[in-house]
Amino acid sequence: MDNAGMCRSIKTLRPPYAEQVTDGDIRAAALQYVRKISGFRQPAAHNAAAFDRAVDEVARATAQLLASLEIRGGR
């Protein structure tokens, strides 16, 4: 997959677009985001720790965002 198409594969993770969002869904979106901004599909060994840390932090921020959103007119 080329860089232009990476972010298009990130799905909207809030209702009504997604009803059941798993930790796996959040992590997959975070991974795609970090891949896009870093330009690496798989980082070299010397960048792996920084890459993995970024995925963890983006996933954590995403989960916090989704938990705090108020969806009006929904359920």
C-alpha cells in the first residue's frame, strides 16, 4: 500500500459509524497513523522502540478521545 492510501484505511471509530470498537480497532488505526506520518511500514530495528511507543501513545489518546466524545441525537 502506498502512503497516499494509508490514512484512507483508517475507519471512523465513533457512533453511528462504528457501534462496537475494540482495542484492536483502535490499535490498527494508531498503527496506520504512525506508519503514515513516519513514512515507515515497518521501522528498522534502531527505530522500532520509538515507533512502537508512538503507536501506544496514539492508541491511548484515541481511546481517551472516543471515551470523552458526546454524540448528540444518538443513543
